[in-house]
Amino acid sequence: MTEKTGKTGNSETSETTGTTGKYDVVVVGGGAAGLSAALVLGRARRRTLVVDAGEPRNAPSAHMQGFLSRDGMSPAGFLAAGREEIARYGAELVRDRAVDAVRDAAGEFDVALAGGRTVHARHLVVATGLKDELPAVPGVAERFGRDVLHCPYCHGWEVRDRAFGVLATTPLSVHQALMVTQWSKDVTLFLHRVGEAELSDDDLRRLAAAGVHVVPGEVAGLVVEDDRLTGVRLAGGTPSGGGTTHAREVLFVAPRALPRTDLLRRLGAEMRETPFGTYPVIDERGLTTVPGLWAAGNASGFAEQVINAASRGYRAGAAINGELLFTDLDAAVEAQSATQSTARG
């Protein structure tokens, strides 16, 4: 095993560049949930490996909000601090991707990494998060995380009182339009992929009460001037194909969530359908229906913001340490009883 080390202030960082062997716990995913689980397990003196592919969901954002004591911190800075912290307690981190996993006859796990190695774990935590699939509207992907946003709790304060647009891709987008009125009273809902007939009477009444302006028709693209969003352009309407442009400074979208749950499926975890994707069935600690297999963060559910994901990872880590402790104690008691029985015989 080789390591790269460096110092930031008084903290030493350690990143494993290659590893083989057996671990108490392998954590797949190096985001808030995975690092939090590793921190708890490292402090509990468990041999722990984090496998990090380096694809955090919030990478497009310049900052994260709503995390007490870390409000406004950059996602990259947050993860760097987390990696330093787990290293203090001996938890290892490898830059790699878990491509397969199997559960052996003893109920433990062999995890195959893209780099060619296989690591063994008594328990496995899947904290691989999800991927946001954005609407195929020109300009949306390029400005995502800047003035094209998805979460008012994450970004609403920073863009408060500006001219908001909401891009409707499903009837659920009405909920998003109503929510963002808490941060601006100038909100336009662009129906885009939603027909007016798909809105219920309750939807229409609430939109009217909230003062949301509803615009039917497909959105063709965004208008950007001086590296900032200035408008939303509708399709059609003129011989050149250009439609009406509505002046907007911020556009909220609802990406399609694509949970990264391949490993959970391969290992036979029971899954459940939700309006936001397919996620594993878990108990309150994060344990799936497969003994020893855990899910945390956005791999366990859609609405896990950074602070919630960290909490989920902490809870899973503490529960895993307890499971390992009592498994080993029960095995020791059984072995002791067998020895005493042999002696008496």
C-alpha cells in the first residue's frame, strides 16, 4: 500500500493509492454519508476503507448551505476536511470505483475495484449517491449550480427577491413553483412539458393565491448575457423560429434523480419504487434486507441533503460497530462453551 501525505494547518491528510486486504467495513462512496460513516468507524478502531470515485453530486455548486457551522463552505473544501478527519483515525481512502460485489458463504463481502483489486469486508456500506439528469434545454446544464438551481433550501437565500422561473417537467413542478415563492414574489412557471389540462383545480387555485404567473408552451432555451441568466425563451412564434422571451434572473428545475444503486441490486437488496426513483428498503439505521449490507445518503433516498447524509452515515457507522462487537462476543462465548464442554467430556 502506498500513500500520499501532506499537511493543511495542523492536520495531516492521507490518501491511499493502492490497497488490498481485509477490512471490518468497506464504504463505497466518499461523500458526506460515506466519510461520516468512516469517521465513526475509525474512531471505534475498526479497520475501514473508503472507495471514492470522486463524483460528488454537488460538485457544480460553489457553496453548500444549511449545514450548521459549515454554512457557505464549498463542497470541495468540506470533502477535503472530511478526508483529513478520517485519516486521523486510521481509516483509508482509495481513489477507485467499485464495479462489483459478491456475498460469500460466511455472509461477508468481496468488492471488486476498477483498478483490478478486490477487497474483503465483513460489512459493506453503499453511499454512492445519485446523479442528476437535467432537462434537455439548451443552457440548463451549462449554468446548473450558478443561476439554474434545483433546491431553494440550498440556494434560495442567495438569490432572494430576484425574478424566478420554474421549468415544469412534470405536474410535481407545481410544488416547486409554490415553494420558491418563499424567497421571491416574482415567480413564473413555464409549463414546458406539462399541459395546462394536467394541472388540477387545487394547483390552479394555489398558484393564483401565491401570485405565480403560469406560461404555457415549450421552452427552447435560455438567454445569457455577460455570463448571467437574463431570460427564458419559448419555442416558435416567429418565422425564424424564435418565440417570446421572458426576463428571468434565476431558473429552478427539477432534475430526474438516477440513484446509483447497482451494487445494492447485485447483492439482492429489496428495492422500493418512489416518485423520485427506486431506492433500497432499509431500517431506521440504514440496514438493507441483506444482512451486513447498508445504504446511506442519497443511495438510500432522494431527499438527503448534505447534513442529512452525514447524519445517515453516522447512524450506520455506529450501528455497524455494535453489530460487529456483539457478533464477535457471541462467537467468543460459543467457542468458550465448546471448550468447556470438551474439557468436561
